[in-house]
Amino acid sequence: MSLKNQIVRAALSIPTNIVEGREQKTDAEFARYLRYALASTSELEYHAIAARDIGVITTQDFVSLSSQAKTVRMMLYGLLKRLDK
């Protein structure tokens, strides 16, 4: 599988897990899917680092992608924290 495909797959997995989780019956089940989405943000960030390191994406694109992944991760952590209350 190409790095591009892995990046796309990880990026699409984030909202997919959120949507799937929202359809669950309990907050605990929803939280489980949010943790899957969090794992996908980490995977996406790793692939971005690899892509930058091998010269497939520019540093500017890496910074943008990494920043967006971190923002999404922070939102997911915030939502998980609210569910824990």
C-alpha cells in the first residue's frame, strides 16, 4: 500500500470512527470509537512525518497537516473528557 493511500485511509478513519461511535447506545461505547479516532490521528501524524522525511511532501504541507491533526486530537480529548463526567 502506498504512503499516499495510508495517509488518506488514516485521515478518513478519523471522522468515520466519530460517526460510527455516535450511533452507539452508551457514552462508554462512543468513547471507545473516539479513542479509535485518536489512534488514527496519531497514525496520520506518523505518516506525515515519514512523508516529509522522505521528501514526498513539503515541510509547509507537513506543518499544515500536523497542525490540523493536533487540533483534531485536542478536540477529541476534550470530547472524551466531557463524556467521562
